[in-house]
Amino acid sequence: MTVTETPRAARPAGDALLRAVFRQHAAGVAVITVRGADGRPHGFTATSLISVSAEPPALAFAISTGASSWPAVAGAAYVGVHLLGEDQAALAAVFACSGADRFAAARWSPGPCGSPVLSGALAWLECRVTARVPAGDHRIVVAELVGGDPGPADRLPLLYRAGAFTALRPQPPDHAS
């Protein structure tokens, strides 16, 4: 027996539809960091992080060209990419806040290639920027991994969904089978 449900009427494409749909999408939370041409650390919270390639190992993230960190990212040769743990919502909020002194709220040190590496992140990578691809009012930054730390396997990630930071709730194993 096949059950079919009539889909709801489609809404017209646009900013409101995109935002409404992606509020339903849970995404991992990352903080991207760079050392600016001014020598100062810069960074922002991102939920657009994706794995791009295994060979060479590469990732990508999106950043608005209107973001306060964009000028630093636009000129950076390397970026730090930090996955945050479920206990780091306050840190994610600081790095998401425009105009905040983001690095005053974080302990960090320079990574092997000079990117700011945040202490206590769930996992981190340092990556060499290989491309900045125009995509509307954003740029997709592609970067190849140079090194990093995958962190402990027993720590849970921070997620973002429906406009709020949230934690992953693992399901208990299904012992019925």
C-alpha cells in the first residue's frame, strides 16, 4: 500500500523562503579565524562549513562581502577553522556579534602557519586558501588542509537550528532488532 500526501503549495523563491527553509536545517557551528594584514586576529562564526575534497583534503565556507571579517579573509593566505563543542555557545555568540571584541573572549595562539588557533575548540584545522569564488553577496572560500587536531571522540558538537544554538541529543541504541 502506497500512501501519498499532497505537498503544500510552493512559496515563491526569495530571501524569505531561503531563510525559512534553512531554519529547519541543523548545522554544525564553526569559528573561522585569520591574521589580518594589520597583524591582528579576525574571526567570525560560520555554519556554512563543508568538506569539499579528500584528495587534496579541502573544505569550503561562505562569508558575506559585507561582513566585518571579509577584508581580512579576502587577503589571508591561511585560515583557522574551529568546530565548537556543545558547551561553547557563548563563544559562538561572541564571534557572531558584529562589532564585538571577539578575541577578548577567547584564548588563542598562532598556529603553525600563523592563523589564530582557539584553545578549547572541539577540533581545529589550519588551511591554505586556494580560491575565493563569487556567489551573490558572498564568497565561497576554498582551502586545503595543512594540519590540525580532530579532538576527542567523546565530546559533542554545537549545532545551530531555528535561529538558536543547540546541542546534539544522541538517540539510544535500538535493541529491538
